[in-house]
Amino acid sequence: MSPRPKKMRRCEGTFCGRAFKPTGTPLQELTQISLHRDELEALRLCDFEGMTQEEAGLRMGVSRGTVQRIITGARKKMAQALTEGQALVFVDSES
């Protein structure tokens, strides 16, 4: 039995560049963490716009549980990048 196909996630936000990194160090010299478009969109909707996970799920076309899983992973990546001085590289394709 094969896994259920991945649901398309609607993402309205755009990337502000290619990466977010500490100043003064070239990107090639930093550990790079991939942040996917759906992760950035979930963060934008819940943390920036103040939507509930339920509202964000409706906007993205996925369940509240899916938004919760996406946000948990995205917040972990952001915390790691900020505390360890790593780069967040924005990836257009979904994981």
C-alpha cells in the first residue's frame, strides 16, 4: 500500500531574497538550512499575521494538524539558524 499523495499547499507570500544569514560571512562558508515555501507561509500567517492554525490551514488548503507540523519544523530551523549563526536558504519546492 502506497502512502497518500501530498496535498498541494497554497502559498501567497513571496521570498524577500534567496537567503537570510549573519552579516560579514559569505553564504558558502556557513551551514545552510533549507526553509521551504510552505514553512515560510505558515510562519507568516500564524506568527506575523496572527492567524490561528485553523485559519492558516483553511488559507493554505491543509488541515490544522498539518499547519502545526509545518510550523513546529520551521520554528526549530529558525531557532537553530539564529542561535548557531547559520543561514536560512529559501527553497521554492516543497519537501
